[in-house]
Amino acid sequence: MRKLLAVTLCALAPLALGADRVIPYEDMHGVFARVAEATGGKYFKIATVMKSKDPAVATADIKLLIRSKGGDIPVPVTAEGATAFPVRDDLLKENPDVLTNVGEGHLEVRIAMSVEAPPEQRFRYGLMVAMQDDVKGVLARQGFMARMM
């Protein structure tokens, strides 16, 4: 009976995984690496936010799992969609599968940018210029051009 149960479970495992969609790590790396390189601003912050457009999967229920040769790497996604996707050269060379429970065309990745000033009673013009320079510097390192008004 134990052998029958073990064989049955082994046979059903691929069916359970079949519900997940596979994304090449290289595709995910391309998005998250750009954002990871755009860090280091004093006032300018940039982050990736994931969202499920799949009615069957809420954003809070997004699952990401990197199937690396060194072992599975779960990638947590918060209820708001924030994640710290591992951007690593060894994984890029290996290019493992990334499993997700969100259907094709329903996983949205947004880049959120914000400029935050420290709380002050008066907003100094010099601070506004420093914040603007911070944004331009971070974006310039990425090859983007920014026009500030």
C-alpha cells in the first residue's frame, strides 16, 4: 500500500506543477537588473511592484519560485506586490525556470519611482535642486534622459 501511495504521489506531482507557468530567469533578470542598478540616490527611490491581472490569483497570492540546480529559491511577494527578486550572475548563466501561479499575460511588473524630501517646516529651494540633481544622476547612470520643469 505504501508503494502504491508513493507511486501515485510521484505521478501526480507533475500535474500539480503543470498549473504553474514557466518564465526563463533571463527574462525576469532583465527587468530587475535595470532597477537594481538604479539605486544609490539620496532622495530618489526606485522599486519594482508586481501585480496580478489574473482574476483567479490576487496580487497577495502571487508565487514565484526559481528552480535552480542548487535548489529551489522562493521569491516572496508582499500583498502590495513588492519583491526582492534575486539578481545574480550565477543564476543568469544557469537560466533556470521561474515558476509562477499567474497565467500568461496576467503578471504585470511596474517600476515605481518617487522622490522623498525629509520632513521640514520650510522647503528650501536648494533642497529642491539637490533632489532634482539626484534624480538626474540616477537616471543618467541608466542611460535615461530626464527633463525637469
